Amino acid sequence: MDRRLLLLGLLHQQEMHGYQLFEFIERDLSYCSDIKKPTAYYLLNKMAQDGWMIEEQTQEGNRPPRKVYRLTPLGEENYLRLLRENLAQHTSPRFHDDIGLAFLDSLTPEEARSLLERRRQAVAEALNAVQDVPVHRGSQQLVIEHQLRYLRAELDWLDEVLFRLSEKSHPTTKSS
Amino acid sequence: MDRRLLLLGLLHQQEMHGYQLFEFIERDLSYCSDIKKPTAYYLLNKMAQDGWMIEEQTQEGNRPPRKVYRLTPLGEENYLRLLRENLAQHTSPRFHDDIGLAFLDSLTPEEARSLLERRRQAVAEALNAVQDVPVHRGSQQLVIEHQLRYLRAELDWLDEVLFRLSEKSHPTTKSS
DNA sequence: GGGCGCATGTAATGAGTTACATGATTGA
DNA sequence: TCAATCATGTAACTCATTACATGCGCCC
């Protein structure tokens, strides 16, 4: 239902056609969703069939025809329902990266460290990328800030793990 | 491939049968993976066919027969390959919860606050649950600690958002 | 004797992806 | 003229899930 909520939320702000919606999501909301084009088109058709929105065919000059979507009252109702559900709940994401962490002691501390340094590098790059993202409109900016917080916490965590590994690989270096 | 890595990692530590593996994952590694029973059985069969592990039928008394899995050298090789790949990379999880955040300003600050208070409650409960988890063996404990860090960061973040909302709903209260 | 636990599966379903199809316009 | 952009889709496929099937033993 998340993907529906995403589309509904954007159409609540402003009517759009499918291509436009998809481009907006890819450019501005890539941290929220990795929805693909066929999925977006499919959901739009589905929700139009269900009476959540109406399609309007438009055409500018000889450009390809567009289907512009506008929420119906039923659509607005469902939008608010899904939004309230989403906000009230917490769903812990699965960190696939944790599976490797769980088996870290299959490797020597040295190798574990060098691999996790690579991971650290990747996280740092992701963080830089998010820091460079231009400020978003209204509460969409919250998503960016959340991402920043998350990535900073990841970096801190990785540094902690790397520190512990460095103590393991130099066991002779004892703190006084 | 993550789920394969999970199964391989456990079998690398100790040979087990399917039921046993699944129970272990559910009890001790529920933060890593939400793999379901049929998926686990399917993957075990698949990897056995591919020569990554061998099945051995065993039976105790009149109990249901078991299929015990043990890694082959090929399986060990693939285990280490997947483990190294996993450790070196970072894959940002999708936070479905962020979709609601992006559209927070569709609601009044008051309603947004009360809904996010509910979310905060859910996060706090999850945090308590993780804090009560008994210490895990070796690097499996890292997963628990990572989860703790993540949930604490989430709580901090929610408190920040809630604070901003409280400022919006009492705009007369200006700081000197 | 009735339900739960052990132990392994099959079949149907679903959600979403990839790859492909179409056809006009714009720009190098 | 060749590729890219605009704009919408269909078809096949993958991966994983849910629901169901089986059958014995154990415990209350």
C-alpha cells in the first residue's frame, strides 16, 4: 500500500500524468521508493478503475497523448486513511547488511576490517550525496533529514565496529 | 542472495536440519531476516542440488525423519564469497515509514503530532524488546547492537520532529 | 481423544521487475 | 539520419508468501 500512498500523496498536491509522476519520484523521492515505471502505470490504472481517481486524456500539439490523473473524493478519503495508518505505525526495515555482520567472525579481524572499510566508504559516499541534495518542499524535506540522521548513525556504528576490530588485530596494544 | 548467505553462515558453524535452522533464525536472528519456512526448505533443496551442501537422512526412534545439511567445499567457497560481498557493500534500506513523513503537512500539526506519538510509542516498545534480548554468541551480538543504535536514532529523530510540530501548534510561545 | 509439536513439503497466488513494443518529436 | 526523449503500456518471469497436506508422537 506504500506505493499507492506515494502516488496518492503526489496527486493530492497536484494533478499529474504518469510519466511526470514517475520522473518526480525518481528525482525527488528516490529515498522513499524505488518504484518502477510499469508498476506506477499499473497502480494508476488500478486506482482509476477503483474510482480513487479519474483519468483525463490530454494532448499538446503532436506530442504523445497524456493521461492526467486527479483524485476523486473517494481517493482523497483513502489517501488520508493510508497516511494516518502510515504515520501511526513503525515498521522496522530489514538490514540485509546485518547478515554479513552476524558472521563477521568467520574471517580474520584483518580481512573483516578491510572489507568493512569498503562499506564505510560506501556509506560516506551516500552521506555526501544526501548532503548535496537541494532542499525539498515542505515536509518532503523531512525525508532527506531522516536519511541524513540514519546515515550518520550508520557511520558511527561502523566506526565502533572497526575500532573493536583494530583492538582485536593488535592485541598487544593495551590501554594503560 | 542474502537468505542463502544466512543459511550458509549457520551451516558453516554447525550442520543442522531444516526445521532446526528455521527455528534458530526465528528465535535468534529475527532482526536479520523474516524468511519463511517454505522458502528455507526450498533454498536448502536448491543449494543441495547445486552441490553447495549434502543432505543426510537421519531418524531418531519413531520421530519424523530429518534431512541434515552439511556444507561441501563448494558451499564453503560460495559462503565466503557471499560474505565478503555482503560486508564490503552498503545497501540503504527503504524506509516505508518515510512516505508518510513526506506528506506530513497534509494534516494539521495537532493530528500529525498525535499520530507520530503513536509511532514513537511503537519504536520505544521495539527498543525495549531489543534491550531485553539475551546476549548472542560472537558476532551475532553485533546485529543486536546495530538494531539498538538504529532504534535509538529513530527515537531521537522522532523527538526532533515532534518538537518542531509542537512549536507549530503553539505559535504564540516564542522563545526570547 | 484432541490438540500441539515435529518435520517436510506442494500448489496457488501475488507483488513487482525486466525486457520488450510502439510511435511520434526533437536535436546533433 | 541516428539517437534520445516523451508517453504508455504488455508479457514473461522471479522471488517469496500464504494456505494447504501429511502423519506420527507426546501430553493433558
